[in-house]
Amino acid sequence: MLKKLLCALFGLSFAFGVVAADTLADMHAEMNGCESCHEDGSPSSDGAFENEQCVACHGGLTELEGEQHAAHADMLVCSDCHAPHDMEVGQKPTCDSCHDDGRTP
């Protein structure tokens, strides 16, 4: 209940231009509140719903720009690389978080 209330207030603050989008989550919340990504505005226990929402809006990994997406199709889901509540808008994940030198498979 508290999460839904906070999400609603958060969404209203965007509607009136009070808060600027600092994270990917903020930017998505501007569109439709927490419901942009979360079913009923609350996070799922396993993140499956949220990852399905990513694909529904942005397309699957083979449809996205950048060879890194297609190379990881059927291996990763969006949240394996993207942490919307932690990443600033425009910040991108780095390969070396999983690959030793950023180039090695």
C-alpha cells in the first residue's frame, strides 16, 4: 500500500514538472507512473514481469541497436545489464562487469 502511494505521489510530481528524471526508472515513471514497468505498481518477486515490459516496449535483444544486444540473446534478460533504479539516464553498463577485459567472451 505504501509503495503504491509513493509511486502515485512520485508520478504526480512528474506531472507537475517538480522532479527531473535522474534515473532510467524516473524517466519511465514519467510515462505512466510505476505501472510503466511494474504490474499494479509493485515489483514482482522474480523480475519476470518487468523484463517482459522491457521487451514489450523496446523489442527483444535481436531487435535492439548495438551488437552487444544480439550477441546476448537467449542468454540474458534486460535487468542482467540494466538496473533502472540505480543507473543515471544516459549511463550504460560496461562489458568488463562480466568480461575480464571487456572484449573476451
